[in-house]
Amino acid sequence: MKTKLCAVAAAALLAACSTTKNHAPVEDRIARAPVAVTPAAAPADANKEAAKPPPGAENNGKVGYYTVKPGDTLIRIGLDNGQNWKDLVKWNNIDNPNVIETGQVLRVVPPGVDPNAAGTRPVTNAKVETRPLDAKGAAAAAAASGAASGVAAAPPVGAAPAPAPAPAAREGDDDINWTWPANGPVGTVFDDSRSKGLAITGKAGDPVFAAADGRVVYAGSGLRGYGNLVILKHNNTYLTAYAHNQTLLVKEDQAVRRGQKIAEMGATDAERVQLHFEIRKLGKPIDPAKLLPPR
């Protein structure tokens, strides 16, 4: 009897040990408190960058300044404000003219000039004698026309004059002797809501002339919708634009004369061969037909 009791007790002890070995480890049964996940704090420098206003923001809304909108370029801003885009680069200390940001505020009148009187300032453009091309000049123009390849960097007509020093001021920015920039008929008249100038039709290669004495402030194809474009500055009040050319015959900073051939008519960025011609007064398009002489 005693032997049976010992056997039963031994069996019970073995069963108890077996059950204990099947329990999960103690550490797996300890309740763990949930860990709160806190977002990483943004670096102080990143916060400063996010809060940093665009360049020139302190001048927003002031006369003589322009706030950059999406899609703007310095060429467009210069045209719309009657300025050379290179001057905008200097006046605003811009390192890379291909990079301007939305909301940036740019000076669009010369430093030291009263913006409220900017439109009445005397001429600072190089003075150029008004006279037609002589026979030698015409021959040079014809030769350059035949050799040009239709790219923005096409050579100028004849020898490019050296940049002239600033001349004595001339009063009366409206005293300009205008001429027609092309010989063809007008296909589209000025309409301030749609066409900012005249569309003068013709054949590819027809000559395009400077409408008045001036200086080239842009020659290239960087302004969307204008194709190969020449912009002339005549004084502090007037710019003219000549668009859609197939060939450009002048380069930036070159002085040109009234009636000088500056390009050849084409259809770049246009549905047909034409010269789109604009006159801008203080950057605002005006009807060229009101200033050009009767035909």
C-alpha cells in the first residue's frame, strides 16, 4: 500500500513539473506600457527657411517695384516695364538671371530715380544719327542677310558698333521719328485685349526694319509666343518689339538706326509668316498705327 502511495505521489510530482515547463516565459507575460510616438522636431534651420520671405518682399506694393508671378521671366518683366532685362539683373543683384521666384519683388526703375517721375526722365540711351543706309551699308546688309542662318546669335548687319558712352540728355521722349518696320499689308490691327500690336504680313525672308533709332536690349527666342524676337529701346519711354522672325541680324547692346534691316520675316511661334510689331510706352502696349506715318 505504501509503495502505491509513493508511486502516485511521484506521478503527481512529475505531472506538475511537466505542466510548469509548458508555461510561457515570464518575460513574455509582463504587461508593457504603450510608448507615445512624438514626431521629430523640425530642424531650426528648416523652420527659418520656411518662414523666410522672398527677396525684396519689404518693397511689395511700392511704386517702381514689381512682384514676380508664376511663369514670369526677366525678359517678360523688362518688356512689360519698359526696361532692359540686364538692367533688372544689376539693379536687383540677381546672381542667376534664369532663376527668380514667385513673390520676389524686383526694382523696375533705376536706383536713385524717383519712380513717380520715371516716365518724364530725359533720354539716357546712346544717341544715334538719323539717316538712311548708304549704298555701302545696304550692300553689307544684303551680304549678311544671305549668310545668316536664322539663329538668335546671327551676326549683325555690317560691323557692330562699339557701345557708346552715355550722351548728353535730350528732352522730349515723345520726339521720335517713326517709320514702318515692314512693307507688307497689315493683317491684324491692334487690340489691347488680344493683339498687343500689329501683324504685318509678307513672305519668309522679307526685311524687317528698325522703326526708330535705338539700341538692342534683347535678341533671341526666350519669350514664349514671340519666336525669334528683337526688342529695341529708344529712350526711357519707348520700346519696340519685332516677333516671329526667321533670322535675327543684330545682337544685344548694338546701336541701330531708323530703317536699318534688323531681321528677316518668318513664322517662328506663329501660324503664318508675319511680323508682330509692338510699341510699348513705359511698358504698356499702345496702337502703333497712331504713331507710324501714313503710308
